[in-house]
Amino acid sequence: MIIEDEQGRTLFFDAASSNVDCMKTVLNLLPKSMHLQFVNMVDCWGGSVLSYAVDSENLEAIKFILSILPTDQRLEAVCMQGNEGNTVLHCIVKLFDLETLRTILHSLTEPERHRAVMIQNGDNETVLHYAASSGNTVLIETILACYPEPERIRAVCTQDRFERTVLHWSTDMFESIKTILDSLPQSQHLRVLSIQEKSGNTVLHYVAQSGNAEAIETILTILNRYPESERLQALNRTTHNGETVLHLVVPSNKVERIKLVLALYPESERLHLVSMADNTGWTVLHCAARSGNLEAMETILAVYPESERLQALNRTTRNGETVLHFVARLDKVECI
């Protein structure tokens, strides 16, 4: 039983993956003085006995291991990181196992819970990043509750190695976004929504690309609460490819979303918005033409003064293509 295989595992690792009775049998064959030594062993990949129980979703084994550990050693076991930097909590949240998460968190003191959920893995991801992508609001709330209220903004703003925040991870999940934003003071909403990841995308850029109507409308409604200057600063952020939020909303072919974005701009700013080109020379009118959405094209063209519409139609991308080139390829006479 104290013989290790080529991966540094003893029989106790296999026992942790099966059932509590098997673990008890193994420990009963050992002197009591060795029990703690066996529980604290790690394999050559950095995996602990506790992480094996978690990977097997063996709640009874997890409870048993924690009962063996002295109170002052539980935090160390929960925070132990494997070769990829994941802790036991990363594994549990990845498995969406709320019951096991609660069991472990309840075994720790309040300050220890805070410390455990703050740990970042090798990709700088916290357990809150994983929870955000799950769409499980109870899971998210359970983890956020481990943070003192003033620390929650820091948790939400923590960026992974691609500089994505928890909200970037939530963009396909409307309820996740709502739950996270509701945990923060309203005064902090604009700050977290304006953070750009490595490619320059804000949360709104991500949501615009996802096509999640509820999420888009929720964030745009939040932006509408702010003074015009702050709102425009957030809306005018471009990706490193020069794309505005409107560039990413137009391909969804949902004209009501285009109108929603335009409505957030004062009329004097709308012409500038629709005239902005990305790094390849594409305006939002090129985007609408490529998708063949006649109503979207009409909505965008209506922003231009009549005297400037022909110029907008003839504006070329870096490849020398005009709006009419895209329309002609679609063979849609009504667009022409």
C-alpha cells in the first residue's frame, strides 16, 4: 500500500476514487500515525488524494478525507494546486457540483473561504470564472458570498491570461451576467463592462457577437443610466481590429438591436458612428450589405444626410469593395 506506481500514486489514491469503505479498509491496515501522511500525499502531476475524490465526484470520500485532516490543515489541502494550477475548488466548479462545493466551503472558516476562491490557476482563472461560464446562478452566488462585499469588484475584474474578466466568460449566459452585476453596486457597473481583453473586446463586444438578445438589451439599458459622456466613452471603445459594438451587432440581422444601439447616441453622434471603419475599411453599412439585410441597410442609410448617401455606398474597403459589390454578389435586386 505504501508502494507507489510510476505516477507516484499509492493504493489510497484508487481508494479515494471508489468508496469510503475502501478508504477505511486501507487506513485500518496502517498505523494511525500514518493516516495523515497518506491523506496528504500527491502524485507526480501534483494531484492530491482529495482532488482524486473530487474528480470522481465522490462526496462521501471528500467528507471522509476532510474529517481526517486537522482543522488547521484543511485550507492547505483545498488550496493545493496541481500541475495546471487547478485547486480542488476549480475541479468541483468545473463539474458544476454545488453540493460538494458547499461541503468543502462549510469545512473552512470565513477568511479561509475567501482565500480559497481567490486562487488563480496556470491560466490565471479563478473558480468564479468557471462558475460564470456554467450559467448556474446558485453556483455563482455561493462563490461570490465567499468574498467580503468590498472585495467582489476585485473578484469580478480579475483577468485570465487572455485578460478576460468573469463577465467576458458569462456572455453566453444572460442569467450569469445579471447575477454578477446584481452583486455589485450600480456605480461599478460601467467600470466592469468597459474592461477590454487582449484583443480589445469589452463585455458588450462579446455579447454583441454572441447574439444573446437579453444580454445585449440588459447591458445597453445599464449604459443608458450613465451620463452621455461616460456612456459614449464605453460605447465607442473599439477592438484591436477597429470594430465598434455596432460592427458586431449588425451581422445578427436583428434591426431592433441596431436601433437600440443607435438610440444610445445623441443624433449629432450617429453619423460619426455609422461612418467609422474598422482596420480593413469596413463600415457598418458594408456589414449590413454583406448579410443582405435590406431593413438594416435602410436603417443605417437613414442616418446619413441624403446628400452623403451615395458617398457612403461608394466607400471602398481596403480590398476596393463597395457596398454595391456585396449586394450584387447576393443577387438581391431589391437591395440595389
